[in-house]
Amino acid sequence: MSPPSLVIRNGTIVDGSGNDAYEADLAIADGKITAIGKNLPKGAEEIEARGKLITPGFIDVHTHYDAQVTWSHRLSPSTWNGVTTVLLGNCGVGFAPCHADQHDMLINLMEGVEDIPEIVLSEGLPWNWHSFPDFLDALAARSYDADVATQVPHAAVRVYVMGERGANREPATEQDRRRMAELTVEGLRTGAFGFSTSRTLNHRAADGRHIPTLRAEEAELTAIAQAMRSVGSGWLQIVSDFEDQQGEIGLFRRLARESGRPVTITLTQSDARPNGWRDLMSEIDRANAEGLRITAQIRSRPTSVLLGFELSQNPFSGRPTYKKIAHLPFAERVAMLSQPEFRARMLADSIDESEYASRRVERWKRMFPFGDPPDYEPSADQSVAARAACEGRSPDEVAYDLLMERDGKGILYLPVTNYAAGNLDVVEEMLAAPNSLIGLGDGGAHVGIMCDATATSYTLTHWTRDRRRGSLFPVTWGIKRLTADNAIEMGLRDRGLLRPGLKADINVLDYDNMRLRRPEIAYDLPAGGKRLVQRTDGFDATIVSGEVVYRNGEATGALPGRLVRSS
């Protein structure tokens, strides 16, 4: 056995199993954990971790870094928040397979579905692939600050096989279905961890067209499911509106049965049907009791929109006065917004009622100031509407002034799902559900309106330590949910637990001092594109394959992360 390259001393081991924590040293050599115990031999490098938690690296099962992995070696902000393995290719969108004349079509789809600007994708994507195996080979040639796992995206496969017919959502022929099944098998056998599809009206291309997979017929999905059975690996990841809840869950049960593979489904609470998620969760539990494996992917906080003058949306975006300056660089916009006369004209404007997005964000009772650290579970008396009533002012006056704080960089928080009752009690129920997984952070997507990749950190800070409006979970539970639970569901058997012989993907956490910072805008995408990023204090070290990639939140320069291929 090689001598230890790294020993973490005197830390509190939270091993990912959910068992009690204990104090011990942990030794690493050749990228793996070699020993856990007391008084281990000295390592070439040592980390003193007394009073700190030693945990497995977090596994993020729902990201959209499909573009970022092709131009960047860093998968931030996920990796700033303890993530050591990311799964991309979710929601049926991705960039492979792809014919050369379909690049613009897939860019248009990703821009619309995942809110990544067209110029960023056009400038950044190298397109040094054609087939899905080509795409994996291109990723395998790169190095990262976390490991990368992939899924075969249904929309890309459908467009590749059917062209405009697929984009226009025409029914697939038997030949089309057979070819899509063959491409799915090819992707799984060369390393994909699953197949993903979308059935939601919310997913539209930038030109307004629905996602190609929206109403894909059962015969098409069944052909793919049966192909997955022939391979014997991977899961089906699905997002749906569940307008016909019984019909959709019945379909997903049949797909689980036909494929013999796990199915994982996005689950959120909507304001329109605040109890619908419970009915769906009951159906999922019933399917599992019958021997099918179906899980609900949940987010540990609301799906939310962040609003600001520097961001993609703000409460005044639909007003004619704002539209006149929306094209200006941010500094020039702020200069105009700072003028009392301009402010008066803006507040006197009426919203363009034809713009749904603008109407949606003028919800003053549901809109909150976003502090530092941010509060994702604010009470009604903190809302813009409540503050306006207290101050004897109009809500739009209050919102305008809050947005102008910090030189025009103020942010307002608008929870969209999981917040019908004005608290996170439903999320507490979802988290406690036996057949749920923590995911939906969407790292790499919605870059101008949200930054939920920190939901991993939030699971620990809010749900095991800070929550004041309800009960808490044990920290050992929180770590298990972010590590072993996701690893097992994905089929990753070499990580997710702290055990000798397993991969040395590890976080050293100053748990008592973990704190989410306020999101900020960074202009670091291709073509100078902007994105929201967010860090969390308290990550003393993040280790991938035995190498420290972040120390006290700062990159070390090590890039041991690689493409992970399923077996």
C-alpha cells in the first residue's frame, strides 16, 4: 500500500451512511481512502480538522452544465458548494447527438429552456463532436474541478433522427422509434448514466416553440425503455406538468416496468394545486411498494426568481420607460435610474398587460428583499407589500428603492413553487419522504434569474441548523441525502460514503460557520456573458480523487475531475 498522500486529522467523520458521527483521522493514497481511525501514519500533506466535519463530496444529480463543460474546467457555482460529481443532460436537452446543420436548433432550444444566452452558446461551444460517443470522448479529453456524468437527452436524439419533423413534434414512425432506441443504447453503452425527457409546457425554445419531446407518444418512450432494459443500466429522468396526473404517473409506471430501470420525476408544489404533489407522492410510494423504482426529485427550498436591474428580469421590465433604457450597459442604466425625474416617470408608468413575464413579477405580496445572508423562508410581514403598507408608500416605490441599493445591485426574491403557504413546511414533508431525492439545483442554467446550485449547502445550513419556523433534521441525515442516497440511485458504487477503498471525494466543513452569501453577477461566460454565482462560507477543503481542489473557498489549481462513464 502506498504511503498516505494526504491525512485529515482529528475531524468528526460523518460518513454518508446516516450513522452517528465519530472522531477519527482519514488517510488518502492514490486517489482513494486507505484508512479511517486513530493515530494514522503521517501523510505527505496534512489537514487539521479538529472541530470540523469530514464528509463525502456532494453528488448533484440535476445540473445543466452541458455547455459549460465544453469551455470551462470549473463547474462553479456547484463546486464552490462542495459538489464533487455533477450529472448533466437533464430535462431532455443537450448538444449530442447533433448533425452539423442542427447546431442553431439545439442552441435555440437550450437558450429557451434553460435561459442561457444564444451569444454565449454560439461563441462558447466548440462542436468538436457529432455522435453522443463523440461528445463523451470530447469531455474525456478535458479536466475539471469535479467529476462529470452524462445522460442521453431525448430532444437532441429526436431532432437528430427526425429533423424538423422532430422539432415540430410530429409522431415518430416505427423506423424513427427504432433509431432513437439504437442511439439511446449507444449512449448508455459508451458511458451515459441515463436517458432524460421533458413533458412540460414550461420548456420552450427561444423562438417560442414547445420542446420537441412535449407530447412524445407512449410507443416512442416504450421503444426507448425496452432498449434500456437490453443494456441493464441507467435511469429515466422525466419532468412533467402532470396536468393529467393519473395518466402521466400511469405512463411512468409502465415505463419503469418496461425498462426494468429506475424512473426519477421532478416534484414541486404549485400555487394552483397546492396539494397535488401529495397525491403524486402517494402514487410514487405505491409504485415502489409494488416493486417498481420511482423517485421524486425535489429542491430543498423554493424554485425562485431573483429580480434586479443587473439581472435578466426586474419588476419594471414591462414598463415603457424601462424598455427605453433596457439595452444600455448596466452603469448607464443605473445612472438613468438614479435620476429623480426618471424614477418618477417609471413609477407613473403602467405595465404592459400583454407581457406575461412582466405581470408575473409584479407580485408584491410574494416578493421579498434579499439580504446577506439571504433568507429563503421569509414571512409575509417581510414582503414588499407589507413593507409598503407599514411605510405608507406604494409597493412599486419600495421595490424601486430596494433595487437601487448597493449602487443598483439590489436583489428581490420571488419564490415561485414550494411556497403556497408562505413557508417551507411542504418541503419538510418532501425531504422526509422515503422515495425522494434532493436535486433540481439546475447548476449552469437560468443564469440571469436564479442560482439554486447552492441548494446543497442550504440543505445543511437551513434544514439541519438554522430553521426557526419548523423542525430540524440531524446533520448526519443531511449528509446522507447529499451523498450516498444520490450515488446509489445513479449507480455510482465507488463514492458517496467514507470507506477504505472508495474514491477520495471529500469535504472538510466548518459546519458551525457555514453561511450562504448573497448571489452576485459575474461576467465570465463566453462573449462576456453574465451569470448569477453564489458562494458559501465554511468549506475548509473540497477534495476530488485525493487532491484538494478548493481550500477555504479558493481554487488550488488542481483539476483531477474527469468524465465518469457508467459501467
